[in-house]
Amino acid sequence: MKNLPYSAHSPVVFTRRLLSGAVLSAMLAASMPAWAQQQQAPAAAPAAAPAPSASAVVPVGDVSAVPAPTIAAKAWIVMDVNSGQTLAASNPDMKVEPASLTKIMTAYVVFNALDEKRLTLEQTVPVSEHAWRTGGSRMFIEPRKPVTVDELNQGMIVQSGNDASVALAEAVGGSESAFASLMNQEAERLGLKNTHFMNATGLPDPQHMTSTRDLAILSSHLITDHPDFFHYYKQKSYTYNKITQPNRNRLLWADPSVDGMKTGHTDSAGYCLVSTAVRGDRRILVVVVGTDSEATRAEESLKLLNWSFQNFDTVKLFDKSQPGIDVRVWEGTAEIVKLGPPNPVSIAVPRGKAGDLKPVAQRTDPLIAPLAKGQQVGTLQFTLDGKVLRSEPLVVQDAVERAGFFGRMVDTVKRWFE
């Protein structure tokens, strides 16, 4: 399997870094017509119009001239991690059996415990008979033989050891069933709508289900929330108890840009893979489930990785060097307030279409002080070819206090003549 060469210093990456400034300049130049078309709220309304529903946002691939490749999998999704946007998907909300992809959530909960100092990497963990006897893939831990959290992490992630997963679950939750409750709490917190865990391993259970969209959200969170532990996922092999086992993710050998993430397989789930790669300053994540072989899950995942890197760009807007939009505020100690998203916004767009992005704002009008920093006063949609690619809250960037009586009266008179 071959992939196109890439470089952090390539003309494509250099051009991408220039795009964001040009795009924002074009957007700001076009912002007045957008403001003029906004939906107005009564003057006394302190809150913004509600954000549009998630269903209004389309996958970026819907506005691409190059369609996604045909993929031989039951369900799949590809995500631009920088922006969090879905590039394309097939059956992304279908409930599927996750098999050992379950261990991504197991690792996420363990990493939480490490960050919170409830565990340490050097800490030894007792091996219960339940962990020792767990079937399926194993790292071959043994009762009464000391094993550390770091060793168990490698056994769970690199070797996909079910015994390691149970031992870690018992170390964090006291029992595997209690740990499964912690997994479900995290799933709810992360907004995983089609996910329910019954165990820490992914061994089959009728109630143990997820979806490719949920797996993509979870995997993206693990990458961004726990960068100090992500190195386990690119480790190609691990030796424990004098037994060396390779990482089952073939893409770690096939493509040097791939640095994770996790394989899964049962007879009922088929062959599954969450893969992720970095080329230049972009990270793409792919989830495929229900393929017919190890080779197929690797080949189909690489198709989606290459399609995503070759046909899309990611541009960043509204960072510290690109301030928000100036808007008139009434009855305040300042006449102008800056509005923008609460955080820098990265947007994935089809290659060559960044200049066609358009902002559409819906906000309270008129804006009347006092305004608190961070107060939401509307929404900002980014559209391309009439389709919404992203929607962000529109918030006040600097507080504006209420003016005194005389200042308020002057503004009241001015508004009569507006």
C-alpha cells in the first residue's frame, strides 16, 4: 500500500497557512451584508437566538467535487480532528458491536484516573482470577506476579489484551461492572448518543453497542484530552512474560503518517479499525467497522485517509491575530463591542474553496449594555454553496458596562434617528 508523500514544508501546507488570513479578510469584508440579513430580536431580549440544530450542519464532503471512495464496510466515518467536522460517513449512527474498539473508552477512563493522580504508571496492580481467566486476546498476566499500570496499558493497547483491560478496570473501579458504569458516565458526558458499555473488553454482549460517530467523537477526545498517553497507540510491538506480540494495526507499517489507533474483531462484529494520521498540521481520523478481513479494514481506512488529506484543507479563523467583528452597542460606556466565537475556529473545506466561505450571523439587535464578557448574543454560521458547514455561538469578547443616565438618554435620542 502506498500513500502520497507529504511534508510540513510542502507548498500545499505553506499555502494552507496563508489561506486563513485571506479567508478572514474576505469574510470581514462581506460581514455587513450578513449583519443586514440577520434576524432581529426585541431590544429587551438579553439572550441570543438559539443555535441551529445539529442536523442543519452537513458533512464537508457534501460540497466537495470529489466524492468519497466506495468503502467495503458495514459503517464508517471520517473526521477532520482539527475542526471536529465530519468529512463523510456511511451509516454513522447505526448501532454496531464495537469489539475491542471498546478499549478506547477503557483507556480514556484509565487516563482520566492517571491525570487525577488516582493511579500512577509505576503502581503495581494485583491480578485477580477474573482478569487472569478472561478469554480472547491476552497479554498473559498471571496471579501473584506484579504488573504495573504502564505494563497493563501496553498490554491493553498494543496487544489488545482482555486480561489487561479487566485488571485496569478493577484497579480503577474496584470491579469490571463498576468500571463499566464509569465508562457509561463518560459516554454520556461526551455526548455519545448510541453507546452503552457492559464490560471493559468488548467481548460480545447484546447490550454492548456503539456507533461509528460515537467512536470518532470518543477517539478525538482521547487524542486531544490525553496527549501525554497517546504514544502507546503508535507502538508497534510489546513483549511481556517473554511473549512478543505485534500491534494489529497494519497501517503503522504501511504509512509513516499513521500514529494510531485501535483494532477490533469478533465473529459477529467483523474486522474494525480506528485509524488516525498527521500530515503537515492536519490530523484525520477514520472509523470503519464490519469489514471482512484485516487487510480490508486497513486498505479501506487508507483510502479514506488519502482522500481526506488530498481533497480538503483546514483553515483557522478568529484566533488572537484575527479579532472579532465590531458591532454598535447602545447605552454603554463604549460605542463598539467585538463579537466572535468563544474560541478560535478551525473549518475544513474542499481544496480550493476556502475563499467561498460565507459567515451568516443571527444576533440580538439592537445590542444594549450592560454586556458581559462571554455573553452569547447570537450564532455565527459558516456556509459554502448555501450549506452550513459549521455553527458557533456568537459571544461578547469584552464587557461593556451600562452608561450613566445622560449617556443613556443621548443614545436613546440617537436611536430615534437611526
